[in-house]
Amino acid sequence: MRKKIVAGNWKMNNDLDQTIDLIKELKSAISKTEVDIMIAPSFPFLKVAFDLTENTNIEVISQNVNENNSGAFTGEVSVKMLKSIGLSTTLIGHSERRALYYENDDLLLKKINFALENEMNVIFCFGEELSDRKSGKYFEVIKNQLDNTIIKLKSNQLKNIVLAYEPVWAIGTGETATADQAQEMHSYIRSYISERFNLEVAQNISILYGGSVKPINASEIFSKADVDGGLIGGAALNSSDFLKIIEANT
Ligand code: 13P
């Protein structure tokens, strides 16, 4: 059975005190739940966050990782570094990395392979732009993004991957894909994985939706058959909103 997940991508928000406060608020309110809960604070606070969440059901994950082992890569963070502080999962391919830091599919595939080879799980993000949605080419764009990355992996690697469909036009805009639009795309992605790998791989892979998920729309989106949870930006910075979104996936 595939996992239900709610992950908070904090992006470049929260200083040390805010990181500690938010984690404490979450810890005090989260009870036993079948949902896997993840948070992705900024690099400087990952160790503090990891320590604070030990023995809880909150997993601390990274927002990004480099595709090399070590060396002269100023400003970058390696898989080995993340693992040395206890992390075992990273986001790769967030649309902000693609758009603002020019990370393309070739690079993202390298990152995925390197992370998986070094026993780090991956949440792989992808999604179409507004112009692709408007021109009706969104399935084609998503197919392309998957063809260049996930489809090049071996089927046994997919058990350590979670997919996150994040339409760029819905990220941070307050404009969410409707639950039906999310389901339509998630079902397309799952069928595509099934065609290219097999039904079992497709049934077992979690596919998250990301893009302006809020307490008010979370239940409807998560109620869809192929939506296994969410990757949450803005609403993950507020403990009460994030907790409501987790609750909506139970
Ligand atoms: P928002 O929830 O703020 O739209 O961000 C979504 C996102 O980018 C999560 O990775």
C-alpha cells in the first residue's frame, strides 16, 4: 500500500527561533496518525530540527541536494552531509530550483540517481507552467518531464521515490488546481508509470499534490483516489493550518 504523506516545504523562511517554535507547536499537537508527516526547514537548521523531532512521527527532510560526493562546489550541500545529521529524504526538482537556479531535467536526473545510489529517498517535484495549462499542452509537458527523469530509472528505484505534482501556476498564487484537475493529472501520471514500469510500481508510488493547499481545500483534494497527500508551502509555516491539512489527509 502506498503511503499518505503531508510534507511542509518551508522554503527560505524562518530563522532559528522561528524554526524551533514551529516545531514545538507541531510536536505538542500531533498525535498518532497514519499520515507520514515531513518538514523541510532551511539547511542551517536541519540538525536542530532533526534533534527536536527525534522519537516523533515528524520526519525532517532537505529542500535540495547536490549531485556530487564532495569537493569544490561552493554553497552546495551533499547527500553525505545530510545523512551525517540523520536525514534520509530530500526534495529534488522544485519548480523554484528549476526556474530561479536553472536546474534542468538532465541535472535533476543526476541528482535523483546520486541520492538513490547513496540511500537517500527522493521527493521529485515537477509541474507545468500557466502557459502550458492555457494552451492545453499540460499532459505533454508532464510526460516530457517524466520521460527525461523518472522513466529513465530502474523500476526497483521507484520504491524510494515519491512524486510531487506541483503546477507552477498554483504555487504561492492562492490559485489551486481544482480537486478534479489534480485527480485528472495524478491519474494520468499513475497510468503513465504503470505503462512504462508496471501496475505494481504505479500502485505503490505516492503522488502528492502541491500548490496553494490550505485547510479550506485540503480535504477535497486529498479525497481524490490518486492524490496521496500534499506538498505544502505557505500553509506549512503556520502550525494550526498545517495541522488542519494533516488532519484532512487522515
Ligand atoms: P504553496 O503551498 O505556498 O503554494 O507552495 C507550494 C509549494 O511550492 C510546495 O513545495
